Amino acid sequence: MNSCAICEKQFTHKREVIYSNDRWMLVAVESRTALGYLHLETKRHIEHWHDLNEAEQHDFFHIVKVVEIALKEVIGSERLYMTSMNELVRHLHFHLIPRLKGSAKRGLPFISEVIGGAPSVSLKEMDWVKGLKTHFVQV
Ligand SMILES: [Zn+2]
């Protein structure tokens, strides 16, 4: 049995999946500090950028592009922050964190607050989740 938390979640946890194909899974993350916070995870258990194959690399940039456009339209984000550390969970994944237009919270302090924050918001019935899913219907 794989002891990776992300691999386990992909197969056993009910999650709010925005988009999924053979190579990537995009999921909404419950966050009290960042509306529209997403995780983008490879389906394969890989740990490094250089492990990405050509198809995964191609999909990655396409998915991020659609996410940025969708978040701007659905929640009015102005910037899309992205970080990938893979330290605690060594499965290649990315934190996609929108910064809303006019928000005073920005930059590294905001990213740190979002990633380190405890979840307290239920994603059920949240309009931004539904809105984002509509952007991936044609992908
Ligand atoms: Zn894994």
C-alpha cells in the first residue's frame, strides 16, 4: 500500500474535484483565508518536476491557464499565485491561490497564511466551485 497522502486521497477520499483527466486532478480546498484555493496534483506518484512526461507538461500549462481565466471570471481574482514545495507530502502538487482584486493581503505572507491555515469552510454548495467546473466542461 502506498503511504502517500495524496495518492490515498485520490482513491479513497470524497473530494471536490473541479477537473480530472488521466494525468491530473484539480481539487478545491477548504480555506477560511482564500476563496478559490485549489490543489493541482499529478495522478501518478512522482516527486520531481523532471519526472513529468510530455503529456503531463502540456496539460499542466493548459489547466493553469484555464484556472486563471476561470477564477478571474467567477470570483474576480486579479492574480493567481502558485507554489509547489512537496516537502511534507512528496507527491508533485501545486497550490493555486487566487488574490482577489483590491485585496490588501498579498505576496508571500498571504501564501503562507493560506497554506498554513486550518480549514473551516465547507465547499458544499459554494458558487465558485460550481462556476469553476463549467470552465472545464470543454477541456
Ligand atoms: Zn503519491
